[in-house]
Amino acid sequence: MLKSAELGLKVSKDAYDRQLPKLRLDLLQAHWEIHQSKVPVVVVISGPEISGKGELINRLAAWVDPRGLEVNAFGPASDEERERPPWWRFWRALPPRGKVGIFLGSWYTVPILRRVDGKMGKSAFQRELDRIAFFERMLAEDGALIVKFWLHLSKREQKKFLKRHERDPRTRWRVTPIDWKAFRLYDRFAKWSETALLRTDAPHAPWVVVDAADEHHRDLAVGRYLLAALRRGAEAVKEKSGAAKIARRAASVPSAGRIVPGAEGNVLDAVDLKQKVSDEAYRKRLATLQGRVGTLTRRAYEKRVSSVLVFEGWDAGGKGGSIRRLTEAVDPRLYRVVPIAAPTEEERAQHYLWRFWRHLPRDGRVTIFDRSWYGRVLVERVEGFAKPEEWERAYLEINDFEEQLAEHGTVVVKYWLHISPEEQLRRFRERQRVGFKKHKITDEDWRNRNKSEAYFAAVSDMVARTDTPSARWTLVAANDKKVARLQILETFVRNLSAAL
Amino acid sequence: MLKSAELGLKVSKDAYDRQLPKLRLDLLQAHWEIHQSKVPVVVVISGPEISGKGELINRLAAWVDPRGLEVNAFGPASDEERERPPWWRFWRALPPRGKVGIFLGSWYTVPILRRVDGKMGKSAFQRELDRIAFFERMLAEDGALIVKFWLHLSKREQKKFLKRHERDPRTRWRVTPIDWKAFRLYDRFAKWSETALLRTDAPHAPWVVVDAADEHHRDLAVGRYLLAALRRGAEAVKEKSGAAKIARRAASVPSAGRIVPGAEGNVLDAVDLKQKVSDEAYRKRLATLQGRVGTLTRRAYEKRVSSVLVFEGWDAGGKGGSIRRLTEAVDPRLYRVVPIAAPTEEERAQHYLWRFWRHLPRDGRVTIFDRSWYGRVLVERVEGFAKPEEWERAYLEINDFEEQLAEHGTVVVKYWLHISPEEQLRRFRERQRVGFKKHKITDEDWRNRNKSEAYFAAVSDMVARTDTPSARWTLVAANDKKVARLQILETFVRNLSAAL
């Protein structure tokens, strides 16, 4: 969820200055409308210390009518606060209907920090996250609109930030030893923050992860998202959608990386499709990797560690060939390939996850899913086979499912085979030309191609919302099939050997 | 939740035989309709080992069409099951749309047993319950109808059962040393079962606690509740209410103790209203108790333990007088009485719990709520000020709220002042007669009296669903004001001294 926000999005000073006046005007208007609609708005601004949360909030406060806004910052608990249950301070600060309450630091801060420094155990942490989810759901069901921004800085960007400020005599004071100490805990902090975000990223209270390396992008992205959410919230009230639907409607603003025009970006853009490998290097490396896969799957069988591999990707992305290179290396008694097409009648009579549960491998075995449960948030979303509320809640359902696999000790590896539209076209045409490939191209493939915009958004959201510590996505550069196959084998070898 | 089901409900063999044929016919019909509606039905049957779960299920199975029914029993995990994540066995057993799946033992069994024998910590247990809640919500959102029965036996009944079966040579084999061992763990088992039930008692997946001491009552109660749930579920489908609403509609069957005609009962019936106390005994005992209250609240101040007291009860139940007897004994700097009337404008602009959060005492103080958050599930429910989905979800919200108080170390004591309708009438008339009491009686009081049936149901549900290990209800026998006041003071003294 965090990594996928590291898109290096930037907005030039010029573009910022051009976009700002209209955004401010629109925000004022939307703020006024939501005020009239009597919707309480909870805005959480979180992220690491040096991500510029304070700066951002000052700007937001300047952009809207201060009479409809309350900024709440939470430092160490006061006497008054310590002498009541921990949530008392947050209840006290909730905005009344019609107002916007901005929370700098929030119910997320203490659990994450206590988990990072080890003072809170894993179960207690998860329990606390479940309580947070319950709280936010309760507010949403009561008609509140909830938006949560996480200002993300990559490790590299965070280091750059600290160094830059240390060098400049005017900002040196801002960098304290505590900041450096926090930086050394970066990985732990990122891991537990991400866990918190994933478990509380709900259709009625979404997390919007903003790449905060560039402050112009950061501010515009938050402002624009907030604007869209306020507008949709006010619309929902006008249509008398019912309290519980306001939050869900407001949250239906697409986020992943596409908030600011001129700073468009997508997690797939970061995949370097130009990589090549020579035939000879490929053959040698393939042999080595296949040998490793053979040895490791044998050892996994002895140690009773199972693996679940998920292959997703664009049509003609090369899934079949890649799977074959992998299975060639494994003892046939140890693996199974499960191709996922339209569900059977028996499967349609069950919850959509049922047909994947039934195919889980026994300990020590490998199951390879050729397409998977991600169909729910890809083809079913784009083609309208699943209703918005269905695919929206699927992210949490999928994360819970994969977490159960990980808790059982199963190695979960997920591949997205990415190719450029040009390469896809080339492969489609080749399939039509070459006799024995003809059956592989259908009208549907061409239709899907025309929906590539919608599929791009679906893939972005999918990677952003299901790239979890227990089950990471591997974005495979698949324009060159040989490069793709090596990357796939390497990833499996790395993950499986780490688990043994 | 469990205690309040101990109503000693019995159905005679005659009444059973009279009611059964129609019930079986209706169940067959309802089962057929739900089959046609393509709704999957999940029926969980839980409770202690000797509560007759097996017997009950055999009967249910005989009553409905076996082609539409699947009974799933879960013993120790098989090899196949152990080698997959723990939930695999349950997913495998889920009924397809249109079928009823009965679960004897279920996802509840292992967490409760592991918690009872101490193998699972408190946080891990709660985390597991949250996962269960997530799972059931997921099924309900997908259109499943979920009903969960807990067959309850009081400690006394359980002992009687074991002894009776041991005496009879025909049933002696049924009682094993394991049953007696389980009996010795009764209190722990009851505590953690109740915790599990409370946290997973949702509007879309309700728990129905059935007094299982009498097998005729047990079987009819389950059969009748199931019938009503199936009927409402089928209705919801006919009205095209949407998947998520089917479960909620089916769950809107009132349960607490009033399922079987002829076995009507109510938790309030168990309150002995005939108790009397002489004036002299009252004066002496009152003085002692008030002294204890004075000392204990002083000590609680020093030890920084806060208390929250909730006074609810019938109109003219004697709340005011009781509160005065209590506050007389406490240093005025240490307590506050918060009378709850209609919410202010400021309060209406917030979530309904907000106005109670704001009045929580600091450590060491006592806050007395004269009426409380329970208005949500009493007057607001009966008068229609809150929509069904609002007051239905309030039980979980209230339990979470009170659990946070308990976790903070606050002593929570809740009183329901119960008087008979006749005594209420007498007091109303007295109030009209006696000048200085006249202001205490309004037209509204008379109106409420006419809705006593609906209020009775609301009070039953409230006690059943919010009598939690962290915040128990005390049902006060208030026909005699002196008896009531002593009981109130005694309960507070007992709870507070236990916490110090």
C-alpha cells in the first residue's frame, strides 16, 4: 500500500500556481455546501513526523472558511485525558454536523508507535485496529464523512529531507536526534503503519496515500481529493441517500495516484519495460533458477511449507508460458495449476471466495492460480459483473484471506505481468496470423483492450490496496518474455527460500 | 446475556404435542420457500456439551426436507484440515444458495475452549472474535441468512442434568469424567462464551440464547425462531431488498424469552416484587451502607478509581429518591449527577454517544446518570425516534463503550428499577393527588404506560444484550422503596469494594 504510492509525482511551481485559485474557490464552495447539508466531516492527516503534516494543515485551514473548521492536534495526554478512557480525547474533539474536523495525529498514532517500539504485542495491536474500524464505521453509519490521508515519504526521500534541512542553517533546528532515531526505525514504522492502513481501509473510511516528497503535489492532491469527497457527500445528502451512504459515496473518489492533473502517475508506469536479456544469458540463468526451484519445492515438501502463486496480468501478457517454465522444474506430484475461468454452477451458488478456498494446497504443496480471486476487483469491476459495494469491500476480504494463508505459514506470491499497449497489439496481431496461436485471441480480448483506461485504474487500486506485508505484489516487466520468466522464477526462489 | 436467559421456561408434553404438527408443516413450507429464493442459510447450534445439541439437531433434521439440509459436525481436525488454514474446514462446509447448513460446533468452539483452558491470551481471543464477526458480515453481505442458537443451562441445571443421568442406568454412559471436569470449569466457560456471544451478536447475525433446561421448550423455541427467520428472509427476497438486507430482516425476529406461546417469560418476571423490609431494619441497614459508601468513595478517590452509575427504570420507579440516598453519603466534591433529558442542540449535532462520553468522571470520581445511553434502545426504539437499524446496532456500540470504561478501570453499575404495573398506577394516582408531587406526573407518563408491552420487549432485549461481564445489570425490586434503596446501595458497595 505504501510502496505503490512511491511514484515520484511532482507538480511544478507554475502548475501549482495555475491550479490553486480555482481549487480554493471550489473548496470554499464545497465546504459551504457540506455545512448546509449538516454532514460532519472527519479528516485524518497522518504519516511520519517530517512529512509536512503541519504545513499542509496550515494551508488547508487557509483555503476554507475558518468558521466551519476545527483543527485538533494530539500531543501527550493531559491530566484530564489520562484520567479517562483513551478514546475520550477523540470523542471530545469530534466535529458537530456541518463542520470539518481535521485530526493531526489521531487514534492511529499511539497504537502504531507502541507497536513500533515493541510495547504493544501483535494481537493487542490488531485488536486496537479492529476497535478503530468499529469506531469509524459507527461514525459513518451515523452520517459522518471520513477521509484519511497518509503522507508518505520513501526511505530515500526521508533521508534526503533530513540531510537537506540539516545543511541549511535556516532549517537546521527542525532536525533533531529524535528524527534520526525515527529514521533508523523506518522499516518497522512502515511495516506497522501499512498494517494499520490496510486493516482500516474501508469503503466508508478510505485511506488516501499521498506521495509527499513534492510539497506542491502533496497539497494539491489532498485539496483535490477532499474537494471531490465533499462534493459527493453533499450530492448524497441532496439525493437523500441515507446516513450510512454518505460516507460510502464520498469515498468513491478514485485515488491511486491520479488525483492531480498534470501529475498523473500510475504504479505500472514505474515498471521498466525496456529490459532485455540475451538468449544465452537467459538459457543459463533459467537452468540455474529451475534447478533452485526443484530443490526448494522438494525441501518445502519435507518441511511441509505450502505455496500459493497468483498469476494476473494483461491479456497476452505471457502467463501461460511463464507458468510452464515454473512447473517444468517441479515434481508433478507437488504442484497443481488451477485455471480460473467463469465460475461453475456449483461455484456461483457460493460466496465468490469459496472457489479459491477449496483449491488451497495441503502443507508442502504448490498451487498456481492462473487468474484468481483478483478477478473480483478487475474484470468483475470493470465489466460491472460485481456491484460497486461488492468489489469495494472485496479488498478487505482478500487481504483477510491472504493473511490467513500467511498465518498458516503458506508462502504467497502474486505476479502482475505488465506489457505495454503496443506490445499487446503486436501479440494480438501475431496470434491472429499464426495458425496455432489463433485460438488464443477472441473478440473479448479486443473489447478489453478498448477499456484499457478502466483496467488501468482497477489495476492501480488493486496493487495499492492489496500489496500487504503478508502478500506482496511483484510487477513483472513482461514486454520481453525471457526477462519476465527470469523475474518470476527469481521472486519465487527468494520468497520460498526465505520461508524455509 | 446468559443469565438473562435463565427464565425457567417450560413447555408441557401436552402443549408440545399440540404445537408440533403445525410448526413442522410451517417449517417445511418456509424451508421450501427459502430454497426457491436461493438464500443460503447458516444455522449455528452452540452451547455446552450436555445441552442437548445433538438431540435438537436430529429433531430439526426430521422436521425439514433432508434434501435441502446439510448437518456439519466438527470434531478434531483431520489431516486434510490441519494442513490448511483453520477456516478451510468451515469454508468447505458452507451451504450453497438455497440450502440450510447446520453447524454443530463451529468457528466459535476452538477459540472459546482455548481461552477457557488458558492456551489463548485475551487479545488473541478478541482478535479471533473480530475475525469471526468479519466472516459473518461477509456472508451476510453476500446474501446469506445467519441464525445462531446458544443452548444455555444454568450451573444448577447443569449439575442436575449430570446427576440425573448418572443415576439412571440407561443414560449413565453419557456422563463421563470429562463432563464433570467441564462442569468444574463452568464459570470460566460461561464468562468467555458470553464474551464471544456479545461481541458477535450483530443485526445481521444475531445470537438467540435458548433456555435449554426443558427439552420441549428448547426444541420449540429453536424451531419457532428458525421458522420466523426463514419467513422474513424469504419475504425480503420477494421484495428485492438486496443481499445485505436479507440477513438483517431475518434477524429482526424478537427473541428474548418470548418465542414459544405458552412459555412466555421475561427477565423481569424473575424479580421478586413481594420483598418487604421493616422501617427499623431499613434505618439501621441504610446507616451502615451509607457509612460504607462514604468510606469507599473516599478510598476510591485516593486510589483514583472512578465509578459510573446508571439509573434506568419504569416511570415512577423511584430513581430520584434512590439517587438521593446514595449521594447523601458521598463527599459532594466527589460526585456528579447527570440528568438525561432531551438532547440539547449541541448534542443533537453529534453521535448519540457523544453526550455521555463528555460527562465521564475523572479518575477517583463518581458520575451518576439519571437515565442514560440506554434511552437509545428504550424510549427511542419504542417511540420510533431511532430507526430500527439505529437502535439495533446500538447494543454493540454500547457494549464497546462500557468495555472501554471497564478497561480503563472504571466501576460500571447499572440499575433497572422494576415495579409492577399496579404499583405504578398507584404512584401515578398519588402524584396527581398530592400537591407537591403533581409536577412529577405528565400526560407522557400516561402515554408510556399504554405502551407497556413494547417497553417490556425493549427492556428484555436490553438486559439480554447488554448484560456483559464488564458491566452487569442489577434488576432492582422497587415495589418497596426501602428494599430498592438497600439493594442499590449494597450493589454499589459490593462492586466498588471488589475494585479497590
